[in-house]
Amino acid sequence: DGPSHDDTTGFATLLPGNDESGMVDGDTGAAGACDPVEQLGCGADEKCTAIISGGEVTFACAADPGGLDPQAPCIPSPTDGLDGCPAGTVCLEDEGGSGLCVGLCKADADCDQGQCIPAPELNIPYCANDCSPFDSSCPSPLACRRNGNRFSCLFLGTGDVGGAGSPCQVTDDAGCGPGFVCLPGALIPDCANDNCCTPVCDLGDVDPCTSPMACAPILQGPAPGFEDIGACFVPA
């Protein structure tokens, strides 16, 4: 798997490789007649939001009935933008159909503390806030997940429930629940699959891993604040 790009720290490669598919690098490429971040270009009682038109994401003006707060549960309405989320946010949902009002963005610089990445399925760019896998503050249905050289509040897939030893896919840690990452089976004792989930651990704390595993780094060139995040596996 190839490297994931981070606007502030350059390229970073996970152990053994984990890409957040479609990561936004600089501008998202989504075009439109209005600005979803500055909320410019729309009339009174309208908001600039993300609309899916012809299978493409565009920023367009839509009526703004309001009624919901940021990070409130919601029902997506990607064809007309009438989702009730406040201006500057959009309703996105996980594979299970749970929706949340999340901040719109065009680039990482639009996010207070996180990255601008495309949501699953619709590819609408939203601000995925930085988080700690040990004390996640991500609102449901988001969860704190490995993302490039950091951990971010991301949407889970319906199958992302596995614990230690569960089969998984290294890309996006698919199949692993929150608090776990996916590593090659050769690094995980008694793993009966090509890859298995293993728990994350704090490199600055007492090693909680069962021998012959040890708490070892999983992020190469971690972003500031993520230097102490590791996982349990047999170091090479």
C-alpha cells in the first residue's frame, strides 16, 4: 500500500501500510458557485452545502430550514441539501444509516484540528477531527481510527467490530473495532489469517502486551501529539 499524505508533516507510511482511501491532498477538487466554509455566494435563508449531481460533489445553495445543531443526529439529503444541518455542516451517515451533522471543508486548512477527507460512499469532504484511541471524544457514529500518520474521527463500516485475533484488511483497518488496528498475521501470535486485529497501546505507559508481543510504534513520522501511539505485535 502506498503512503498517505499529510499537509503539515509530509509523507508518512504506516506499519505495514494503511491508506485512507481518497485522502484529500490540498484542495478537494469539488467545485461550485458558493463557498461552504465561508458561507459566501448564497442568498438570505440559504446555505452553501454539498450536493450530489450527476454522481459528482458540487457546492451549491440550498434552502436553510435549520433546526439542528452541529454534531446532531440527522437524515442525509444529498440531492437537494435539505438535511436540517446548520450552515457550514452537512449530514453524512455510516454504512448502518446513522447520520451526523459534520463540518464541510475544501482543504485541511479549513479544519480547526484535523484533516479534510472524503466521507465513504458519497465522497463529500468533511473535517475529520484528531482524536486519541485511548480516550475518544468522537461523536457517534464516528470512531477514533488510524488515518495516515494520526488518528481521526472516521465513519465505521458495518463490519468494523473485530477484536484481538479477528480477521481484517490492513487497508483502513477494515474489520477491526475501535481500539484495534489490522496487522499482518505473521506479526500476531496464533493469528490464523493473513491479517489480524490487535489492540493499540500507549508507548509511554507500562507495556500491556502479552509476550512475545510488545507495544511498538505503528506510525512512521507521526503527526505532533501522536508519537506515543503503538500496537501489540512481535517486533521484527
